[in-house]
Amino acid sequence: MKKFFQTLSKIWNDPVWSKVIAVAIVASVSLIYATVQNKTEGVSFADSFKKILDLKVKIIYIAGAIIIYLIGKRIFKRKDSFYNRKQTKLREFNKLEDKQNFILYRWGVFFDYETPFISDLTPFCTRHDATPIRFVGSSCPIAGCNNNRQQINLHLAKNHIESVLIDEWEKTK
Ligand SMILES: [Zn+2]
């Protein structure tokens, strides 16, 4: 039974199959409606056809609304499943360029309960044309580069960035 629902959910989440199912639902309801009308009220074909058309328009609206609702729900669920709006905004602060020393820092923002922290802090050297070169250890790997001779203190950089991050976080409260 669980497998059946999983398969059903998979089919429903498929963009093409969900449309096919929606059309099938509309068609089945129309057919049932026409049969009931014909059997119980003896409505003429033309009237019945017109009624089905009217009903179909309504059903298409309802089906359309349901599909839009489901798609919207899925999009928002995906976006907000892990981080709330404020956290998502703060997570955008994930890089900083030290223009004086030609170092670009990139990192990820995560939360320890309510307190933000950074992870995977990686420095890049921006002294080499368009592409920032990732540091190896605490210096630029390109021989002769200023950032190759000087070593940076990643621990201090991390502390500085986290201080800014926590300050930004406090301001949003
Ligand atoms: Zn360099």
C-alpha cells in the first residue's frame, strides 16, 4: 500500500503525468455527469452537451487552481523547508573581498539553533586576472605571488567574518 502511494505521488509530481491525470479527471467527471443527466432527467443531447461545456469550464478552473496550489506549495516547501526568511537572507552573506590584500573569502552560513556560524571558509587570491585562485593551506599556490609569500591567519579571518555575521543577525531581530 505504501509503495502504491509512493508511485502515485511520483506520478503526480511528474509535470507531464499530473496534466494527463487532471485531463482524465475532467473527462471522467464529464462522462459521469452526462450519463447521470441522461438517465435521470432525460435531457436532450444539445442541452446536455452545453451543460457539460459549462461544467468543464468550471472544473478546469478548479483543477487549475488545485494544480497551481500544489505547485506553489512545492516551491515554497522546497525553499523554506530548512531556513526561514531571515535566515535565508543572512545566508546570502557568503563572501567578502579583502581588496587591500587581494583576497576573496567564501563560506557557508549555518545556524546552531539561533546563532549563525560559518563553515568551509575558503580564501581565494584575486591577483591573477579573472579567476580567483583558491589558497592551498594558508597561502596562494602561485609562485612569486605576494599572497604566496605571506601566510594568512584563517582563524582570525573566521572570527572577523563571524563577528560581522552575528552583528547583522542581531540587527534583523
Ligand atoms: Zn596569488
